[in-house]
Amino acid sequence: MLRFDYLPSDFHPLFLFLGESEDLTALAGLLRMFAERQKPLNIGEQLPAARSKAKLTLVPEQGSTGNYGLRPDGPGSFRWGLNAWQAEEIARRIELLAAANNKSGSEIIELGAEDEIPVKISLGEFTDDFLVRRF
């Protein structure tokens, strides 16, 4: 199961994706689909098996004035502004991480935009219940 959520911090906030190879491969596939279509995509709706307290939407951005990177977009809601090339490159990095010969590891995704929230993609580094809401 893919899990994702925002981890607030005064100094080093982070948006964390956790999963096994098949979960991360599904995320990479969604990023590739986004790169082709360049239309907003809600990750939770597109990957129904994913779990999160936060809403995250992939948003197409273009040109030098684009609002690139992951940013807050209201209470409990975030937007990840990417162009097609960035989405393809992030998908490629996730696929390398999710390769069958990797048992664990992580990637930090940053686009270099001011005030963006870094995105950490993690394979096999946390327990299955980490980031899952308990009722």
C-alpha cells in the first residue's frame, strides 16, 4: 500500500511517500500519465489503494513563471507543480529506486524552487503502519 503525508517541521518540512516496489511503480506510472496529459490529477483518487491524511494534486506548470514544486494549497491540501519533463524524470528516478534488486532506499526530490517542500520517496525503510491513520 502506498502511503503519503506531510511531515511538518519548523526547519525541515517534508512530504513523504512510502511503499514497496509495486506501490512506487504505480506512482511512477501516474507521473508518466500526468506528463502525457498535463491535466491536474489527484493522487488519492487516481491510486485508490493509497492512504493519506493529506490531499495531493499534481498540477501542470509551464515556463519560467511556473509555480514549480510541492506547496501547501489550503488546510490538509497540497499541490505539486510539475512540467512534463520534470514528471518524466521523477518517474524515472522512482522506477530506478523500485527496481527488483533494491530492498530499501530513498530519493529526495527537489526542483530548486523557492519555498518548495522537499519530497522523499522511500522504499522499505518504514513499517507498514507508518503514516496510516488509526481509528
